[in-house]
Amino acid sequence: MTQPSIGPRPTRPQELETGEEPIDASTLPEGYQARAMTLADVEAVHELEIRLFPEDAWPVDMFLAEICHPTRRYTVVECDGAVVAYAGMMAVAETGDVQTIAVAPRHEGRGIGRWLMNRLQRQAMRAGAETMMLEVRADNMRAHGLYASMGYASIHRRRGYYAGGHDAIIMSLELHGPHESITKETTDDHR
Ligand SMILES: CC(C)(COP(=O)(O)OP(=O)(O)OC[C@H]1O[C@@H](n2cnc3c(N)ncnc32)[C@H](O)[C@@H]1OP(=O)(O)O)[C@@H](O)C(=O)NCCC(=O)NCCS
């Protein structure tokens, strides 16, 4: 996803001025729980990050800086007490950005990625965002399929953006009123 710069490390925990979006656990698959990511999760999240993004994994410091930054919100999903997925967004003015999203391979295809995307969108809307943006590697068909199914449109190709010279596709979605994003979750009501 994006590659935010690491500035001076903020001291206060993740806490946006606009209040926290409640976790809607009823739409998570059975056996999974979600909560806001904390400093205590960084090690587990980083282990997943290295497995899932071997070419361009974020360093531990990036996660520390991200979860402490006031414009960011990160969520982890757990199963049997272990972190199996995580995602984060940035909201500044009218734009939200998907910073990262990842689901452990054993837990893919169960709707967790879609659930996390819906959560990021709601968090962005709560913070005042009207548009959600994201970057995805051009060859990441699975992620692209998820975003396209949620209504994201490809708006730009950024050549050589990722390690190894891979292109990034920039995608965007117009967000609607609070809790009214156009997604499978709200239209099909099964996740
Ligand atoms: C991309 C990722 C987050 C998706 O998470 P997930 O929990 O498997 O996704 P979900 O089960 O919620 O959603 C699956 C949707 O993705 C799409 N999808 C799933 N597998 C797909 C495939 N092989 N090809 C195309 N689209 C696919 C479909 O739209 C599917 O919706 P459906 O099940 O209703 O048909 C996950 O695969 C992942 O973490 N990949 C590795 C890290 C990564 O690439 N992160 C994204 C960086 S931009």
C-alpha cells in the first residue's frame, strides 16, 4: 500500500479526535474477534507482514509510528487468541487512504478482508472523508478483485512504484453517508 514517512515518534496512543468507530463483530465470520491495534500487537503484526509482503515489508518502526499517529486507525482480527489479520487507514480532510490490509493465508476467503475494508471506510467517513483511496500492486489479482467488488475504480497506474519495479494501480471510491458505503456487506447483508 502506501509508504508513509517516519517522523518523530508520537507519544500518545492511537486516538482520533472524532471518536472511535464501534466494532461490529456480528458481521465477522464465527470464531473471529476484532479490536483496535495496540503497541502490544506490533510484533505479531510484523511477523505476518514479513510473510505476506516479503519484498516490501514495513519495518517495525513503521507500525509503531503508524499506530501512534493521530490521523491513523489500525484494527487487528484475532482467532484463537492469535492475530490473523490487520488493516489501517489514514484520514486527512476529505480523503481516506487504505494504508495496509492483510489476512493470513489460512484465513483468506472468509470475508475478513471485506470486513476490514468496510471498517476502514466507516472510520474514514467518521473522520470526515468523502473519498477512499488505495494503492495495489498491478499483479495482485486477489486484492484487486476485492476492491473492484466493493466499487473501487482504477484511476491511475504508477509505474515502478513497488520494490522490484512493479507498478501500482491507484483506486478510489466515493464514500457515502455514515454507515452507507456501497459494499457487498450493506447490499447483500451477509457479512
Ligand atoms: C487481499 C486480501 C486482503 C483479501 O482478504 P480475504 O479475507 O481473503 O478477502 P475476502 O474473503 O473478504 O474477500 C474475498 C473477495 O476478494 C476477491 N477475491 C478473492 N480471491 C480472489 C481471487 N483469487 N481472484 C480475484 N478476486 C478474488 C473476491 O471479490 C472475493 O469476494 P467474494 O468471496 O465475495 O467473491 C488477502 O488475500 C491478503 O491479505 N493478501 C495478501 C496481502 C495483500 O495482498 N494485501 C493487499 C495489499 S494492496
